[in-house]
Amino acid sequence: MSQQKFIDSPYVEEMCKITHGLYTHGWDERNGGNVSYRLTKEEVSQYADTNKVLRNVPIDFDASELAGVYFLVTGTGRYFKNVIDNPEAETGLVQIAADGHSADILWGYNDGAQPTSEFPSHLMTHINRLHKDSNQRVVMHCHPTNLIAMSFTLPLDEKTFSRILWKMQAESVVVFPEGLGVIPYMTPGTNDIGEATAEKMKDFRAVLWPHHGVFGAGDSMDETYGLIETIEKAALIYTTIRAQGGQCLQEITDDDLADLANRFGLTPNPDFLTGKSLVENK
């Protein structure tokens, strides 16, 4: 049997790197934010310390569709700034139990912690993204400052948000051509917000939680982080423009967006591609 330990795995290394990046960006203050990383049986079984159930914890959601699936997931009440120094306490490897209403802890949470309180929301999103693309294995929630600020000053409308973010930089429409999903303000940590987010995740890889943060999904840690990073950079450019007086003299036009999409072989959301110009008094 392999003598490798899970703490030395590339999956824990990625989790440490990403959570540290999210914290240093200022997107995960205190115990804000959570990340889950779906792993395969083959990836988990090569480690000597992942084949024993340490304890079982309840899940307030029927995750039967994911029974037997493994997740490396951040813990509830844990600070992202500490993950890099103590991943075996701040994160854990769990397997969804056969009953779908609990998870077996196989590694981590070594001081008694449990998966994030948002874990049901993560699982709902994993289910819907798996139906959309079986390669998608990461769900990430964080609190990007400028995107949250926009949710106080703009209509909570997907077309409005998506068009503004697309037009702030050439990268936006390339990185998230489907646009940004938006739900109403809802109480975090509830199954209601998880269900609303998962429903949006049928069409979007990133969903805005107004006045709170964003949920993102992707194939890898880097891709998901990059998706959120691109959205937040566009939000920062918008915030900067507003701080400079808010009047744009030039813009990326709809024709420009179409040219970008053609260049990269993408299809932007047709519901968002046309609309009123962002340039004032044009």
C-alpha cells in the first residue's frame, strides 16, 4: 500500500494556494467564503490515510445523487488565512454517504470541525453543473468587493450586469460568454439560496449573491478562481469609471463583442448581446 499521505497531495496543495489567493485579494475576510473540490476514487485511493471513516456528519439536504462521491472542502467557521499553515484542521476530505443525508469524514477537520455551512449549496450546484459538464469539479464562494458594491447601485438584472461587465474589458466576454447569473437577496447558509443558485447554475458558471458575494464553478481550481478574478476585475474597472465621473467617451461596442466571440469561437448569450449603449449622450 502507498505510504503517501493526503496532506502531501496536489489537491491539498491546490486548496492551500487558492484559499491563500482569495484571502490576500481581500475576498474572504474572517471566516467568509468556502471551496469544494470533487475528487475521484482513483485520486483518493492512492493515499494511505484516506480509507478509514473518522466520523460521520449530517447534511441538511438529500445528496443521494452524489452518494459515494468525494469532496475536499473547507470547514465551517474557518479562516482562509489559516488554511495554508494548517490544512488538516481547516479543510477535510469527505465522502457522501449512501443515505445522501450525511458525509463520512476520511481526512482532516482534526480538531472537530465540519464542512462549511454552505456545503448543501455546493452540492446542489455540483449536481447541476455535472449535468451540464461532467468535467466541472470545483465550486467556489467568495466576497469580491467591487462586484458586491455594484449590487447596491444597479438593478439586479442579469442583462444589465452581464453587459456592463463584458464591456469593461476585452477578456470578459471570452471568459464568461454566458454572462453572470443573478438571484435576489436571500439569507446565506439556507437551502433556499442553495436551490436558487443551483437553478441559475444550469445556465451560468458564476452567480451573484447580491450584497454578499459570488458563486463560481469550473473544471479546476485555477479556472474557477480565474473566472471570479475576471469578473471582479471588470467590476473594479466599472467602479473606477464611476469614481472618475461616470461618463464614458468610448466603449467596447456590441459589434466589438461579436468580433471577440468570433475570434475565440464562442457564442455569447444572445439575450445579452444587444441593448442600449453604455456611452452616455452618444
